[in-house]
Amino acid sequence: MSRSDRNEALENAITALSRSADAALSKAANQGLPDRTVVVDWIERAKRLVLMERDRSALRSEIPQLADRLDALMDGLTLPDGITRDGVVVHFLERLADIRSMLSEDVEAAFDGDPAAKSFAEIVVSYPSIRAIAVYRIAHELHLLGLPILPRMMTEYAHDRTGIDIHPGAQIGRRFFVDHGTGVVIGETTTIGDNVRLYQGVTLGAKSPRGGAMLRGKKRHPTIEDDVTIYAGATILGGETIIGEGTVIGGNVWLIESVSPYSKVIAEPPTHLVRQRRRLEDDIRQLYWDI
């Protein structure tokens, strides 16, 4: 292949990638694509500040920087009518103390609910659920203002790091605890009350009918009332599904209908076939799997 062929291929590639303004990716670019690295740096700073920082002089230095960086993150974004960049920053600053208060209660719930926890410090620095919940609580405040893209980028970053997928639009009450956490999914229109505990693999999701785009903006995910515990692998779907106060949902339960308060829901245990097998040789330590 000659140099001219290569140059022609380069020009053709440039031309092809610079057109097609009606393509979804081009529309995305026109709507603004914040730098993920900058967004991640901001949410990590905000998370550390609300979880850990107490020194007044450090706060006096860090909070203005956090505010300025949040303002800069909005470069190129189209804000909803009536929302200004200054308004977003002021709202965030006014909510910092409440975010910290809620996270403090989340940490207490984790300590009270997990006998393996030896200290509050252990929970703050090592529990993936606290990292995911902290990011969610910060992103949720920005989501409430209608700030586009950034809140979802923040919670998807936490999802990537922890395996816990919480949409910033979900409404989650106080003293929320996710034990272990990997594989948990909490959809956009989920409502969760106070003192709720989830285990790994729980899905609070939407049914998936054809034409799902028509449901955008409508209540699609379940409501979980106060004092509910949902064990590992349970799946609860649908915007009309309500899990009543004080209910316990057992592992691997599938629910698409409401449950009365103070219920216990368990899946019917599977039937196991147990066969005795003999060892082929005395020195075999690991038997092969067979049916």
C-alpha cells in the first residue's frame, strides 16, 4: 500500500467521522460530554469531605474549591429552565450538612446490622456500600435540580467501583444499609423508606414491556416502606409494587405484586437429589463433577 493510499484512507476516515449529525453519538456530543476523569475527581473529593473532613481550616480551604469545580463541571451543559449554575452550587452547599447527617446514620445502621463490623472507622474506610451510598446521596441532590448527565456519571462510577448500581433519581430514606452489596440494582423511580436493609444481588427494578421508552418519567420501580429487610438474590419489579412496612423478603424471591405490612415472603425451597458416590482411588482428593 502506497503512502497516498494511506493518506486517502485517513482523509476518508476524518470525513466520515465528522458528519452524520443526526446520529445518536453526534447528538450526545452536542448535548455535552463532561470529562469523566474530572467528574470522578470531584465526586471523590466531595465524598471524602462529607465522610471524613472535620478540621475547620481544611474545610474553609476545600469547600470553596469544591464549589468552584462544581461550577466548572457545568461548562457546556444545558441546564433546565429556571436553574442557574450559581443556584446549583448554592443548593449543594446548603445540603452538605444534611448529606453528612444522613451518611452518619447510614454508618450507624451498618454497624448495628453487621456483627462483623468492629468499628465505625472500619465501615467508613472499607465498606463498599458506604462508598456507593455516599456517592448516591451527593448525586441525588444534583439530580433533584435537574442537572443533566453529571449525577448519572457519578453513580455509574460508584457502580463500576463497588458493583452497587443506584440511580441518582431513587428516593432513599435514612439509616440505609446494603450488606456485601455486589450486584444490587436500585432503579430510578424506586422509593425506599427508613431503616431498610438489602443484601447482595437484590434488584429493585422495572418490568420490561415493549415500547419501554414510553414509560420514561413514570413510576416504574417498586416502593419499599420502612423497616424492610430484603435478602440476597431477591427481585422486586414494577411501579405499582409496594412492600409493606416491617416485611422480610427471603432470598431468591421474585415479586411483581404488593405485599402487606409485617409479612414474611420466602421462596419454596428447591428439591435436591443426593446420591452416594464411591471414590475411584484411595489417593483421589478432588472428584470430578458428573450427573
